Amino acid sequence: MSDERPSPEGPATFREVFAQREYRAIFAASTLSWIGDYLARAAVTLLIYQETQSVALSAAAFAASYLPWLVGGPLLATIAERHPYRQVMVVCDVVRAALMVAIAIPGMPVEVILLLLFATTLANPPSQAAKSALIPLVLTGDRLVVGLSLNASMGQAAQVVGYLLGAGLATVSPTAALLVNATTFLSSAVLVRLGVDDHPPAMTSAHRSHLLRETAAGFRLVFGNPVLRSIAVLVFSAMLFSIVPEGLAAAWANERADGGLDAGAAQAVIMAAGPVGFILGGLVISRAFAPARRLALIRPLAVLAPLMLVPSLLDPPPVVVAVLAAACGFAVAGLMPVANGLFVQALPNGFRARAFGVMATGVQVIQGMAVLVTGLLAERFPIPAVVGVWSAAGVVLMSVVALRWPSGSTIDAAVTAARQAGGVGVPPGPVAAPRAPRRGTANLPAPGGPASRADVTSP
């Protein structure tokens, strides 16, 4: 993109975003579902530990919530393309509520609890994919970018609230915590059913093929299109280092607890810093800068995010580590909604949910790999050195990503091709350069039709 093209369009306001009736329903329903998800993870983990006194089984219960994305996220997300988004979200919420009630039944064997928990999380990919494909049907222009920022920030806040509520309530009664979770899912279903219009499916029956073939087409589109591929690389690279302080927080806090903080408090401060920084970054940058300026900030923020963690090499105390993690989260949140908006405009209708599955699965795998690799390195080298060097490598990686960022004409051509692809789930043809450059992509009108935009990289 061209950073020099000014935009007369100012940033959308929160009032304008929340003025959309359907977005209010989606936002409220998503918040309840997210809180319920994290509350359930905390409650089930504690419930199984109380039943078995096994750390391994307790950890298995927590890990089960990530398995669907790793073993079949894109495939499950593709299902959302075949049915009305509202229907997918409502059915998934009702199913999750029923399964949570079953888990809450006293005396349930641990094996059955794990099986039911896994079945519950199978509904996450299609539900979140449908939501991500639905939001841009409601919000257009810069309202979409601000809406994505609000959703991302609320997702981080819901994580903190859900874990705190889940741990606190589960200590008193795990059964009560699970029933509260079931209530959040039922409330979410009601909000979506009453507050969201019945949009038609993105993919008609005439264009369906085999589910695996449709899923593979989503991968080919994301990684075969130069613009979508660049955005995917940006997002995956950001996740590669921004998760590391949170993933190593427990060991880091126990090795470096000082400055008036015990190990538990130091761990909490480090783990909470990233989400807090992300919330502030998403809200501040989306409101303080106009669309064209946010576009221009993608490159510097991409490099700045890992750079904020390089001072870890100096082995600072936990409070300073938390400040560095928050600064990194702030920078990542500043570039992510803009990247989402660009991804949305360059993605043809009929691929929204599938693209979300590809991106969400990639994020899960990248984050898990980053924590695993840095954890193994930390077994042999000091944690501050591992994080500092890892982040310095991130600076180099992000510098390359920034230098290879697509030009404005390439992005404009991809958006045009996505519009021309129509709404049938058929991949667009090769991207061709436009005859003449146009103004910045943040000011492009939203792709045509009521079913043509999506948030594919949100939580």
C-alpha cells in the first residue's frame, strides 16, 4: 500500500458502531460466549483435579479446548459456509449449553467429562467462523475496522474475566460454575436469534463439493493470493513472539520474583500484561488515528512489537517485564484490526468462514509452537536471554515482512478481484494490476453485496 495517500475519511466512532442493531447483538452474544468458554476451562480443570488429584488429567482438560482447532479447525469452519450464519451460531450455542449441563451432573466419570468437553469445543470453530463472516455484513467502511478492534479487545477482557470468575466460582462449586456457563451460551443463542437477521448462506448447494475439497480451496486461496498471504504471514509472525512472555510467565516469575512481589503475583502481572496492552492498543489506535494513518502504521508497529521485548536481555524485574509485554501487546493490537480489514476486502464471498478457519488454526499452532520451542530453550539457557534473542529474531523477521508488504496497487487489484468473484464460493482469477492507482484501501467502499465481508483473524 502507499503510505503517502491521504484520506479525507475520519475514524468511525464507537457510537456509530454500536448504533447497528445486529452488531450490538453479535457483540453481546460473543462476550457472553467468550466469558463462558474461559469460565468453563477454569471450572472443568478444577473439577477434574478435585476428582482425581491428577495434574496431568487436569492439564488434559485444559488442552482439550484447543484440540478441535488443531485437528480439524478449517474443516469444521467450512461447515459454517454451507448454512445461514445465524442458524450456525444458535445451534452451536444450544449444543454447548446442553453439554455443559451434562458435564455438571454430579458423579460424572472423568473419562466422560473429557469426552463431553471435547464435544463441546467442537462447536467453537463453526460458531466463531460464522460470527466472523457475519460481522462485516453489518459494519462497513471504517466502522468495520473499529468493530473488529472492539471485538478483539473484548475477547482479551473476556479471557481475564472468565478465568477469574471461573476460578473463584469453581472453588466454591464447580457444578454451579458449569451451570452459569450453560446459561451464558443459552443467553447468547437468544441474543443472536432475536437480534440478528437471517442472512442467506455464503455457499449455495449448487456450488458445494466434498467438504475436504472445499476446505482445501480455502487454504489455496489464503496462501495463493499475494495480498492474503502477506497478511497471513504478518499475523502469524506477530503471534510467534507476542505470546512468549505469557507462556513462560510461571517459570519466569519463580526465577525472578522480587521487588515486593511473590512468585504468584509476579506470574499474574506478567500474564495479564499482554491482554491489557492489547485492549488499550486496540481502543486507543482505532480512535486516535484516521484510517489512512492506521494503514501507514502497519509497518512501524510490526517492527516495534518484537522490539519492545528485546530489553528482556537485561533480566529486568517482573514489573518491568510486564510493562514490556504490555507495550508489545499494544503494538500488535494497533496493527491487527487494520490487517483484518484488508484481509476482509481482499477475500471473496463464499470463503469467509473457511479463511477464518485457516487463520485461527494457524494462530493456535504458531502460538503453541512458540511457547514449546522457547520453553525447551529455557531449559538450557536463562529465560531473559531466550526471550530477548527470540524477540530480536522477531525484529528481523518483521522487518522482512514490512519490506515485502504489498503495494497499494496490488491490494486494490486483489479487492477488485474479490468483488468480481461474486458470492458463490468460487475462487477468483489471478490478481492483475489495475490500470491506474486509486486512493488508500482504508477508504475503499466495502465489497459489494450484503454477504461479502468478514473478520477472519479475530479471536
